[in-house]
Amino acid sequence: MSRDKKENSEKKENKENKRRYKKGGKTASEAERDYEFMHYIEDSGNTEAVPRDVISSKTKTVVVILLLCLVSVIIATGWNYLAPDKIIENIQTGLSNNGGESYPTFISGTKISDANFQYANNYLTYISDTSLVCLNKSAAKIVDRPISFSQPAMKIAGDNILTYSINGVGYQIDKASDTRIKNELENPIIQGDVSSNGNYAFLTDTDGYLSKLVAFDSSDRQIFSYSFADYYATSVALNNGGNLAAVSTVTTENGNFKTVIYVLDFSKEEPVAMLEEANTLVYSCEFMDNGAIAVICDNQALMIKSNYTDIDRYDYEGLSLTAFSYDESSGAVISLSPSSDGGNCHIAYLNKNGSLDKIVDTEYRISSIDIYGGKIAALCDGFTAFYKTSGEEAGTADSGLDAQSITMHSENSVYVLGMTEIRDVTV
């Protein structure tokens, strides 16, 4: 073969090779570079070219192993943030934080009771006659789900929202991500509560007894029950661990109320404690984060210490209870009035450690009250008054003449429930 023919043959081969590289998805410059690289290897006498698919396979194997190790470490240290429901919830929260307009915002439904309007877990949560709604700080709806309870009630602990029907049998437990449990009981519900770990319990009517406590774990599996033969149960509270319940019960004795407060451990058949209080009726009770139990009654307030033996009392001395609220990290707060119209209220702070004291006298009629950290907010006629738990005044803010209820979302701010809208008020 002549030199010219040989050169023409090599040029033709080079051109065909470059064409094949380009057809494989590479640009002309990439094809030229790769071709020259392979040609260099051949000219250098190294006839054992390294296959590209072998390099790719080894690289992929190493990368996969490293990724699996990384994921294992992350899962081991932070599964609470990577669990599927948490991922969905975080995505929803992130999206919602970019939505909404601002307060005031219209309510969903036509009726919201004071007890069903609460700030918790960084959301304002309420239930109306038609909906369960969670709003973030920009008034975006994180949750907006229909409910169908004739007398809806709500309890919140951690990211668990328990809603149920008073005197009905239906209930559900929601998180921001979804409705986790939806079920019915055999007997009508008196009251319910939920713990931060997802355990929950109900007081119910029952055949053969005056009332019954039934408790479930976060998987909707029954873990405990206790029947009351001599007393009618009126309220229930669970501790954060979801393994203890405080149940207030009542009966009549010589024409007067007699209350017995049961402390029940779900691992034991018999009550841990039974505390009797004569001539008093319990409205509500709540566990504090130190294990104490705050109890609000018709004529006194109690702080039962975690040994379930020592009790500190605050006697109303004939005054009428107008409002109360709890903060498990701090204690409880109540407003009391000497007059039939609820005016001239004074405020008492019940520290979770047992110091129960009147902190301030006011000239106001207080219809709703809340506590957050070291501050107290009281809804008066058209405005909200703020106080320190020591009793010092901390300012006032206009709340609207239609204000029905308040819930604090910081030491200086409250959400106000009006007739048709919710407002954000800051002192």
C-alpha cells in the first residue's frame, strides 16, 4: 500500500471513530479529546486500555457504600427528623410558611368554643363546628380537615391533636401530616386527653358502673381500663409519658359534694393514690412537667405534689371563678370575681412547685386568661391586659369588642378569637 493510500485510510478510520464517539452522546470536542487519548495509549505501546465501564462500575460501588454509611449514621442520630411522617410534616410546614397573608384571618365554620382555641407546638389550632384548623404565624393553613362531631372537644400534647365528640362515641388523632387514628368507642365519651408520646385515654359511661377509664397506646391498642363503681368521673389528665392518669370523681355525701382524685398507673391494677376533698367539685386537672397535678375546683385550687400526698391549696374565699388556664412548665392561673357580673377580678398564680398566691387586684371583668412563661394575659372588655407572674403590670393592647377568648403565643402576644375572625395582638 502506498504512503498516500495509507494516510487516506488512517484519516478515514479516524473520521469514522470520531463519528462513533459523537453518536454516543459526546460533543465534537469531547470526541476529539477522547480519541486522541486512546490514540496516545496505542502509540505508547500500552495495548491494555482500561475499559470505561469497569471504571464506572467500581466508582458506583464505592459511592453507594459511602452513601449507605452516611445514611446509616444520619438515621442512627436523627430518625425523629427523618421518619416518613416527620418528613411529610416538615415539607408541609415549609410550604405553609411561605403561604398565607397575615392576621386578622376569617375563621372556618361558625362556632368555636374557648376550650377549642389553643396555641401549641408552634401552631394556632382550633376546631369549629365543621373543621380542624392549624395556622402558622403568617395565618397560612397547615391543616384544614373536616370534622363531624356534634359537640366537638380538643386536647393537644406535643404534635398530637385529639378531637372527640362529647356524649358521642367518635374520636380522631391528627398530626400536621395526616389523621393518624379515626375510631369509635362502645360507650359515650365524658372527657378525653392525649399525651405527648401519642397515648390517649377517655372517661366514658358504661354498663354496670358509674363510669370507666379506658386508655390506648399510639397504635390504637387498648392498654388499660378502670371502672368506677362508687363515683362518677368528671375529668381526666395524662402525664407526658402517657403511663399515668389523674381522674377526678364526685359523689354526694349528706347533701354535699365529695370529690376523690384518683392517680392511676397503667402498669398497676390498683390506684397509686386516692385523695379525698370534701365539699368541692373539680372542673379540671392537669399534670405539670415536674409530676405535680394542678386541680381547678368550684371553690378552691389545688397543687398536688408528685408524691401524691402533699397538697397546697388556694381558697377562693367565696369569690367566683371566671377563667383559668395551665402551663405545664410553669403552673396555673385563675381569675376570681366578688361580683355577680364578673367585675373587679383578682388574679392568682399557682406555681407548679406549690406557691399559690394572689398576685394582683384589677378593676376589670376577665372572661379569658392564659399563661406563657413568666407572663399572664387577661382578656377584659375590649382589651388584653398583660402581667408578670410577680404581679407587675406589663401593658395593655386593644383586642376588639367582639373578643371571646385569647391564647398566648409569646410573653407579649396573644391570638384573639373574635366573632368571625382571629387577630394577632401584641403589647
